[in-house]
Amino acid sequence: LLLDISSSMNDRAIAREMEVSPGTIKNRTERLARQAIAFHTNNLSHNSLREDLVADGFESFCVSQYFPNNLNILVGKESQLVYFFNYTLLRRKGRMTAAQKVEREELEKEVEYPKKELENNFKELALNIKKLMENSEIPFTQLYTDEKKEYKRALEKIVYFDEENFKHVTISSKKARIKKNPLFAVNYMDREIRKDLANHRRETVCHARNVNNMMNRLA
């Protein structure tokens, strides 16, 4: 099952291959996710930080393109180890026809968008960095991100960070996504997610129908 999930197969395709119901696949995926999260958490608890960090937001959608989301991802600059990720609901942006704007307004009557959600969720990521730094083998940590203002505001709210132990370095997201780019580690993780998970492919019809299921599959 794990190989099928990471081979960009959706739940129904896996169910057909294994001759079981899609509900069975969802159940097993949820169990795998819990074990993956427990395994990952246990490993990190015994791990000392020995590298700089890179963070970025991976954009996808759930239910429909009228409900895009942002997955904040924190990875090691050298190891590409994923240290943390979380979910943020976004409001649909970009060019839309008049009919699409009307449909968005109707759908959004049932949804409440928390204020400063992206900033607050990045603050959660920053607090995770604080925990990593408390068990670090290096005296100074650098965090590389793109130039989103929400990231800077979130980091400014963490008193633990100062010039003696932490530096936030911003890189333009328009720079080529090559290995020399300081954001390479997280850009590569974005690529792996797009490639390996059916519900995050570009222009896919296999999009996630449920946030919990989407996060389980990602885990």
C-alpha cells in the first residue's frame, strides 16, 4: 500500500488493484499515517540539530479549487529531512470570471477564514524551530525562506530568536530552482510531493476530498 501511495496512485486505483473497497484503503492509509507520525516524532526526539533550515509554503487545494491551501514545510538545508509541516486554508485568488466570483461568494458563505491564518501557522513552525534549537549542536542557526511578509512578522513574535543565535535569510522565489539556490532543499521536497502524491499533481482530477485524509496521505 505504501508503495502504491508514493507511486502517485489514488485510493480508487489502489482499491481496484487490491480488489478491496476504497473505504478499506482510506482506513489503512490512516493507520499508516499514525505510525509514520509516531515514528517521525520519536526519531526527532533523539535527534540534535546540526544544520541550517529552509521553509516554504506548498500550495494545493482540497474539495475544489475554490478552497486552496498552503502547507508550511520545514526541512534541513543539507539533509532534506522534513522536520515539520502544517495546514493553512487560503481564499481563492488570481483571475476569475464573473461567474466564478459569484460561485466563490456562494461557497464561502459556509466557510470562515481565520484572520492572519498563514502568519499564525508559520508562527507554529517557528516555535518548532525554537524546540530544535534548544537541542542543537551548533551555536547559530539560519532559516532560509522566500520574501513573504507573513514569515517575517511571525518570526518577530518569537522572543527566543536574537542576533546571537538566529538569522532569517530571505531569497526571491523567482530565482532559478537549482542546487545553488539556498531554497533548493524545500523546492526539491515540493517537487517530490507533486510527483509522488496523486492529489497534489498539477491539473489533477484526483484532488483530496477531505483535509484529514489529505494530511494523512502526506504524512
